Amino acid sequence: MKHLLLPALVALGLAAAQADDQKFTFALPEHEGLISLGVFDAKGNLVRQLASEAREQDFTIGLNGLIASWDGKDDAGNPQPAGKYFIRGYVVTDKVKSEGIAYHFNDWVTDDTSPRIARISDFAQTPDSFALLGNLADEQPFAARYAREGGLLWQTLLDPQADGPESIFQPERILRPSGIFASSRIAATASTVIVAREGVLSAFPLPGESRTISAAPAALAIEDDALLSAEGKSLVRRSLPALESVAASEAPEEFQSLAVSPKHQLLGGTSKQLGVWKLENERWQKLDVPFRVTSVSFGKDSTIWLTGQEIDSGREAVGQFALDGTFLRKYYDGFAVRRIQASADSEEIAILEAGDTGVTRFRVLRQEKKAENGEVAWKILLEKSITPCAGFGIVDGRLVANAGSTPQQDTVETRVSPAGLSPVGRRVNVKAISHHGAIWLEINNLRTLRVGDFSAAAPRLVARKVADSSQLQLFAGDGSVVAEFLVSGLDQIEPFDAGEIDLP
């Protein structure tokens, strides 16, 4: 699905002139617009950017034009040698338009504020929301909560970097136990998200202060608004959101997955052994199902849904069984199913899948019987995919997630508006760059047009001209998503010369 991206334009003011600065006066071209201004040396190299997308009121207005100044230093603050320097710039008129067209390869990203989810390792669901656990494009671990229709409700970074974005809730820093920790897990109630990761168990009440303790559960489940965690061979019941231990019992295995039914039946599974364990009336019973179980869930009428490696086929699939272990049906759609949660009220399942090319797919499905033959079919209620796209590019005129060795470009040649007495537009090289969380166009290394927001430290940028030579397509990606922009009216950018400065 494609999503609109809102453009953003920012005018950057000029610093106040100092007494020993080199002042100069310049006149603009005929049309008004956003002004970019720079100092160039005799070889045509940009020495200092004086203004980006400034307006006339950002300058001092004199009798013969606009007044600006240069302190004789380059952009890094280094004093420049004596000599002749040239002041040049561009005016981006209101006929030049930039717009965000779409996001590609990641259905979770709908605008520039969306978490840039690169991988999902686990999920949990409540009647009205989904909780996700995974990693962002910069590898930071995160947890987030989405409404069932897909809108973001809450997010937090689980191990924030010192210079990273702030999270809504951050677990307090504690000493973590040494050793190898179990896989990351997430659980959720209507009011709390619980995360187990790297020996730390955290509860995030919404709203409220987070609570964090040292614990390394390999599986989590919710029972009557309390947390059930598998910690070694112990099943520990913890209060929420305090995470205080209120009861514990022994399990027959070190479970890697847990599920609790509305009737307080309990399932436990592990990929180390075949079968699944059922606790009913305080007695454990092993059901001989032909799966090495990676996740379990109770479905409607206390049926059992599970994921894992199917022994017969060797592939990762989904199986549904009766409570006594009788096989009912399988689900397989070409993807390896890693996690499942079923509804106890309807024939719905939510699954997390992985494809051969690294695609992650999250689906909510409902069983429906075909009227003509009574066979079961699956209706897709929700589907969101993430396709790895660190090597995206244009191949045979199409945007693809992996361009392989096909050369890509971030610079194109185009014409801008005629300057002076010349009737022909000047040919210039236009380059896409990233600067302070935004995508810009540079002309002669001068930042001239802010195209739109893209908050990534060092995005991959690809540019191409379209059929109309005054238009430019830009693509920016960070490995988790690619944003597409369109710039039109490049031939309405007006160059101007603002004179010379003899630097003593």
C-alpha cells in the first residue's frame, strides 16, 4: 500500500554580521522565492553556504538590493586565504514543487514519525490491539502497540542510545545477570505491555511508570490480568504491573512457549522435544503432536494452535489440534510461520511469518467455509509485510528491493532557468543529499531545495529523471523502508550572481 508523505520547507536565517565581516549587496532575479547563497573560490569550489531556503526578509534590505556578509571562513570555521571569491546563488520559485509520493517495502511505515521497523521477533494481541517486539533500522530494540486496524498507539526504545530519540517509557538501568539469555518475548493486557529481553523483565503500564526486574523468562502468557512466565523449569505467576512473584510451580520441561485458555487450561511447548504439554486439573499430560513447537495458543472451543517444524515435511508450519491431540488441519502458504496467537472467541489466528528472501509478514486470518463444498478457506483480515531493502534501486525502469550490481546514481543533469541575457537554461548537476534528517537537492554543492523529511543517519539515495525533463524522482532508504519523492519545475530554479569579494 502506498502512503502520502507530507513535504516540509524550512527557511534558515542568516547569522548577525560582525564588524570585520565582508559585506556585499546583491539583486535577485525577477521572481521571488526561497534563496540559497554561497561563497565559491576561483576554481568554482563551494567554500561557505551562507543561506538555505532563506527569504528576502532574512537579509538586510538596502537601497540597491539585499545586504549579506561573510566572515571569511569556510563551513568548518576555518579562515580562508586572501584572494578573490565569488558569491552565487539560486532562487527556488513557487513553481518548483516537491511532494512525498509513497513508502515502499514496509507496510508499517505510514509517515516520517512511524517507527522504522526492520525486524519483528515476537508479538502479542489483545481484543483491540497488537504489541510488537523487534529491531528498528538502526538495530535499536523496540516495543510498540498498534490498534487492530494498524494505527500506532505507543512505542518505546528498550535500550536507547545516548543520542537516540527519546522514548515514552524507558526501563530503569539495572545490573543484568551474566550468561546467555533466552529469546526476547512480549505479552500484553489491555493496560500493560510486558517485555522479556536479555535477562530483564519490564512492564509498561499505559499510562504509568515502567517497572523492571532481573529475570530471564523464555516464555510469557497472560492469565486473569497476571503474568505467567517460564523461568527454567519454574512457572512463575507475577502481578501486573508490579511484576512481583505471587506463586510458582514446577513444569515438566523448560518451556519456550506458553498459552492459557479462558478455562485456565495451560499449554507449554519447546522446540527441543516433539509434542506439547497440557496442564488440566493440576496434572501435566504430553500430547504427541508431530511438531517441534515454537509457539502455542488456545483457539475457539479449546482447540490447540501451534507453530514449529513439522516432522513429516521438515518445514515450519501451523497445525490445529483438538484438546486431546487429534489432528484437525494445517496452514501453510509458502512462508515459515514463527509465532501464532489464536482467538478463543472466533476462528481467527494472528501469525508472524518469514519468507525465503528475508521478508517478514504479519497476518490476521479468519477461517471461512465455502458454501458449495464446505471446505475451509482463509480470509485475510490484516496483512503487513517488511521486505529488506538496503540494496534497493532502479532496474529496468522499476524500483526493486535489491538492485544487485546494477549501477545507481544520486546525481542527474538538468537545466535551470536562463540567467542574464542567455535565452537557454543553464545545465547543472543536481545531487540528492541527506542533511539533518531531511533530503535536499544540491546544485554546485549548494543546498538549494529541501525535498522532504527522512530521519535516517546515512540513507541510501537514488535519483532519476522522468519523462518530463524538469521533473526528478528521488528515493531514500535506510534498509527498512524506501521513501519516494517527486520534484517538479526544476527549470524554474533561477541562478544569480551576487558579485565578488576580495578577501584581504
